[in-house]
Amino acid sequence: MLKIEGYILLPDFETNTWLLWDEESREAILVDPAAPSPDLLKRIEELKLKVKYIINTHGHMDHIGGNSWFKNHLSAQLMIHSADAPMLANSAMNLSLYVGNPVSSAPPDVLLEDGMELSLGKYPVKVIHTPGHTPGCICLLADKFLISGDTLFEQSIGRTDLQGGNHQQIINSIKNKLFVLPDDVIVFPGHGPRTSISMEKKNNPFVS
């Protein structure tokens, strides 16, 4: 059975960091580690998890700030979509330069592309490329769990007024790649509370 827990490691941005694991194999994925966190590391150790992958849904500073720290402690592979990979080491592109706290992440070990599948115990984890918030935004689908990054929120969508954003792209991504998923898929976004595909198809005012 798949399990998931959410953590707020960067309260100023309220970014959701997700820990997803397979109960049987104890294999885990850490998604969007926003900042270093000894408490989360301790939780991973308590659960006796083997974190295989650290995955960024996109390259903005509030989703990558803990990459290097967790990679050093967990010896996991760092992954991001190829279109956002340059953002990891570029504080202007990842926007951290403009808040006075430049962030530079370790380089990725694996570049992700649309349709790739990773393994988490017996569960496949599918990479869904959803450009719009950034060119390389992705979502991750594992069984009935969708980690949506900054593409889809509860009754909202990711902003598209930042560098590389494109409003029509994000709408197309949501309609053509996310709203075609089963209604009972639970959505775990990059910010805010969890929701579902059914709820967003009915209630999201940005995607009519």
C-alpha cells in the first residue's frame, strides 16, 4: 500500500514537501524538499525508509532549497525535468536571487521526460509533463495519488506571470493531461490542501 505525508519546511512560502513510500518495500520518494530539515530526516529514519529519488516538480527556489542537504544525507538520486534543470544552479532563473537568499542546488542525476516511469516497490510512478507554470513542470502519478506541484491547486492553478510561465499552456496541461485521469485520483499540490480530480473538474474556476 502506498503512504504519503506532507511537510512544511519553508513556512514563508508554505510549500508542501511530500514523502511518498511503499509500505511493503519501504522504498520512498521525497518530492520538493523546500529546505533542510533534521526533523524530516529523523522521520524518514524512524519509518526505516530507503529514499530512492529526490524529485523536483519544477525549479523554483521554494521547491529546491533542500535538494543538496537531503541528497547528502540520503544518497538518493536527484531528478527534475530537462527543461527546468538549468534553474537548479542559476539563482536568477530559480528566483532566489530576487529575495536576497541565492539558492544553488546540486545538479540532477537524472533528467525526467514525459511518460517516464519510475518504480516504488511494486508501484510504477509516472512522470506527467505539465508545462505552464514553468517550461519543465511535472506531476507524478502513483496509483490514485497525483503530486501536482504548482500546476493544479485546490480551486486554483499555478501562476504564469513569472519567467517561463504560459497561461494557455497550463490550462492545456490541466485539461488534457490531468482532467483525463480518474475522478477518484487524490491531488497533493505544491501549496495548500489536498483535493481530487473530481473536485477540480467541478469547482476549479480557472479551468472551465
